[in-house]
Amino acid sequence: MKKLATFTALMMLSGNSYAAKTQISPLIQHSNVKAHSTCFGFSYEAWQATMKKKYTKRLKSDEKVDKAMKRFVKWFPKNQFDEYKSNLACQHFTYSVDGLEVDGYVIKPKSHKGKLPVLIYNRGGNGSFGNMTLGPLVANLFPIADKGFVIIGSQYRQSKKPQAPLDEFGGADVNDVVALNELIPHIRGADSQRIGMYGASRGAMQSYLAVKKMPNIKALAAIAGVSDLTKQLEKRPEMERVYKYRIPNYKDNKQQALNQRSVLHFANTLPKNTPILLLHGTDDRRVSHEQSVELAKAFALHNIEHKLILYPDDYHNLRLNKKESLEELVNWFNAHL
């Protein structure tokens, strides 16, 4: 678990604060999309140097910094970064939802024939924790986009004021996902008739909630998803701090709020013609793989086409089976879109 924690810290540190703000040609031509910036406004060497500065400040030990940099190079090799930079277009943008400015991102291959299928990705975490910064983009989304997909996602509504959290952890923030639907037809090279959706951890919950409002989604996938928030509290009681802080009126409507966000309580209302892929590691310490096992049983009961894949001894982010899990996602969406 120490290695997993280090990996998570590395991913969170791999930020995009130095992304270029230069004039670029927007990938999305829509009046609601503003403030475009490229994900690739720097060299690999600049990224590496920025990471070293962050490690030095955080770790305060030359030996630890050296180890962290070796892991960085191992997980994010230069030749891979340069290949993605050559093959993919990636932009951050802002869009308006419910009168709020929300951050989003879009990725697509630079060269392709015809229109490409689209995937809406729903990230995990809450608030700014779990934002799709450069590390997660490179590790989790670029490999899939490079196989011939347009990927668009939301960072969800956030607030810099602790006393006024905007992210409701499956509440009004689901609108941030649904609103992406309107933008997809305006992405150059995107096929708005072939849209899939997938999410990781909390993002799986977002996917199940959003798809009820998006009948055009043709296939779903969930990585280490939470299906029952009440049982999640039994395994991980510290999550109640998140629930109390983010979910409106949690104290007065606890069980109702948890049930509304738990797909096990509304699996029968999901579209019957939308197949669902479930991926989970059996050594997941954040969300038990039993959450996916029980959900698969519910899908079978309600005649929802699905496929469950468990990765023995793997973690929350499926780090030990990263290549295999990404291939499963690509194959799933290629088969159903």
C-alpha cells in the first residue's frame, strides 16, 4: 500500500498549472466553451523540472527526491510523452452550467479518417482532489484516445470557499456531466451518434446518475465503482466526513441521500439496452471489490447486459493491470459503439 500511496501522490502532483495560455484553435466550437489552453504547452524536460521542484519542496530529502524522480521517469517515460504530444490534441476549457463556470478537458487524435466515437470520462475524488491534471491524463486517458477515441470530461463544479462547497458528490454536479452532451456535436471529428461513458471510483457513481438523463449513451464502464454508499461507510467510515461536507442536508436526510447516489437502489431504472463493463481489483482498500460483485448480481437480476472482471491482488487504480484494463475498455467500447 506504500507504493500505491506514492503513486497516488505522484499523480496528484503531476499538475497542469504550467499549461500554456497561448492562442490556439479550439477543439470545441461552441458559444458556451471558453478559456481554451493546451495540455501540451511545455516540453517533457520542463515537466520533469517542475516535478523535481515539487518533490524537493515536499520530501525535503535528496535521497527521497531521487527515488521519486526515478519513479516519475519509469511511469512517464519521455518517448511515451513525446509520442502522445505528437499524436494527440488535448485542451482544457471552461463551460457554464447552472450559472457556474466549470472546468473541462477534451482529447482527440490529430490524424484520423472520418468521425471518431466519443467517450465521456467521469473522474473520481471530490472537489479539487482527483482533478484530471497531466499525470492522470497521461496514465489513464491518453492511451485510450490514442486508439481512436475523442474523450471529454468535467472537473465538476468547485469552490475556493470552504464554507460553500459546490460539488455535492452526486447532486447538482451531475449536471456538469450531462451538459457535456450539448458540446459533443461541436467537437471537430466527433461522432455524436456514438457516445460511451465511463468513470472511476466516485466517477462510476456519476456515470450511473448521469446516464438516467442521457438516453443516447450506448455503453458504460465502471472502474472500482461505489454501488452502495451505506456499505461503503461500513468498510470506510472516514468517508462520512466527505458526505457530511458535500451532500446537502445530509444530517437530516442521510439514508435518502445515500440511497439516491447508490446504483444498487436504482439499477432497475438504468437503460436496458446500455451494456455495462465492471472492472475492480480484489485488493482495493478504498472501495471493496464486493461493491462490483453485488452490482453484477443486480444487473443479472434486471436483465442488464454486463461483464465483470476482477483483477486478483490489484489496487484501487488497477496499477498492476494498467495495460490489460485499458485494453478491456478499448475493446468494450469498440464492440458497442
